Amino acid sequence: MDTVTGLPMLTILDALPGGFLNCEPTRLHTILSGPTLIHLEGRRSPPVFVSILLHGNEYTGLLAVQKLLRRYQGRGLPRDLSIFVGNVAAARFGLRRLDHQPDYNRIWQGNGTPEHDAVQRVVEEMAQRKVVASIDIHNNTGHNPHYACINRLDHRFLHLAALFNRTVVYFTKPEGVQSAAFARLCPAVTLECGRPGEPRGIEHAFRYLDAALNLSEFPAHPVVPGDIDLFHTVAIVKIPRDISFGFGDTSTDIRFIEDLDRLNFSELPAGTCLAHTDPNKRARLDVRDERGEEVSSAYFTFDDQRICTRTEVMPAMLTLNPQVIRQDCLCYLMERLPVPEASQHY
């Protein structure tokens, strides 16, 4: 049970609830009591799994799934499809998560809360159904290209990612994400579809889902190196709680450049200035590598009331949204990776 609302933490359905196909994200709570797993039968098995609204303000996945289901309404899906609708309560208010909630894309490892138990049940259900592929659909709040993320350097995963875009990001942190949990069962991918509700992102996600459902089999042969640009997330950048920040002309401890998110997926040379700092306070960033070690001095300088890059870096998911920065992070730092050989798996 949800300790706040008293409602069941997970509902499992074998048919779409009435009104789902045209329901707005902020109205889902009127037809779903909370996190819901919906199994739909198609002409081919095993199923594809799709998770949407793990963050309540990232609703492109919902709109893409609705468009997909309307397309096949009355004539049947080409393959079995299981849909997990995540944070319905936060979607009601257009928020990533509510203050009392954990992040729904950090609860797929470990236990101890009703949310952990609910998603563990989802994983168990899909293991029993021998899920063939997992697709987790997300949005960014900052200016980013569309790209796909994977947790294993496996050619089955790379093919699933390349079906969406040639830009692919391999990451192992943070832990507890949906794609990492499903990577133990099948090829799994996270789709980053730009800002919420953008028509291009909805159409891109819809076409991807349609293509995935129509595949007779998922390829396992090696990806051609020239077909993808592969990056590796090496660090996560956060702002300490005791440091205030803003963008442009603000009276805060850290004043980032006004269009900071325009630097996403740009290879920034050493010496690139990202922010100015208050001379009366020791402003800093918290940068952690994949082992959790603090490595800010390896990537940034904090001299002359400025924060600059110490070495060439490529940021991703930079955002101008203060709430998202506090709830998640400022950005991730990446490096280029060669596409693995056919025999290499990590």
C-alpha cells in the first residue's frame, strides 16, 4: 500500500482502462489509482516492455504510446506489448516526483519502500513472460538532441539503441535505473526524446515503438562502427545543497551562463567558462566518477571567481530548471568510446 494515499502501489491489468487513449497526463489519476502495468495481446510473442512517466513531468512517452495504440485500435497489435505507467501522482501536478516520493527511475535496485516492491513485481512479471526488449521513454528539460542510452556494451543493446538514433550513451551510474534492471532479462534501452510534448519527440518515439513491435526478430550481429556515435558517461555533476545558483545576472553563489544548456553534446575545450562565483563564498561543484569518488578538480578549475573546464569535456543533460537540478543533477560528463568488437561484451 502507498503509505500516503492508502492506494495499492501496483495495479496489473489485461486490457486498457476506459479513457486511456485520449487521457492527458495531468488527468491519468482519474483512471489509474497509481503505478499500473498493462498487458496487451498481439499477434506475436514474447512481449516488448515499455515504461513511461517514471518522471511525472516527462510525458512524451505517454503521448507516443497513445498514438501507437490508436493506430492499431480494432486490428490488433503486431506483437504483445506490456506498458508500465509510473508516477501517476506526480504527473497530476506536472512534477518529476512529489516531495515525499523517491525518484521512480532510481528504485529498480534494492528494497525497503512500497515503490521498490512494486517495480520488483513488474520485473518478475516480465521475466515470466520472457520479455524480448525493454524501452524506457524519457524527456530532458534542457536543450539536448534525441539519443538512446544503454547499460551494457552488447551488440543486441547497441542495435536496439541505433534503431532510435546514431547517438548512443553507455552509462553505469546512477544505480537503480529501470534499464539496468531489465538488462538482466533482455536488451534494454532508454530513449531521451527532447523536451516534453514536442511534436518531433512524440513522432520519433511513436515511430520507434512501431518499428520495434514490427520486428520479427531483434538483431544480434555486430553493429557497424560507422553507424553510431558511442559515448560513455564518466561523471555526474551536482551542486552542493549549501550553494545557491542561478543563470545570467543573479545574486547567487554560482551564476552560470544564461544559455548553459546549449553546451549539451558539445566537446568543450579546456578553459571554457561555465559560471562566475561570489568572491565572498567558496563556490564549488560536486563531481563523482563511476566509483563514487569526488573528482571535481580533474574536470574543473575554481579560480578568479570563475568555474572553467580543466580538460576537454562533453556535457549532457545540462538544464536550466532549478528544481530538476536539485532533485537530480546539473549534468553528466561524457567521453567518446570506440564501438566494441564482435566478441566484446561488458
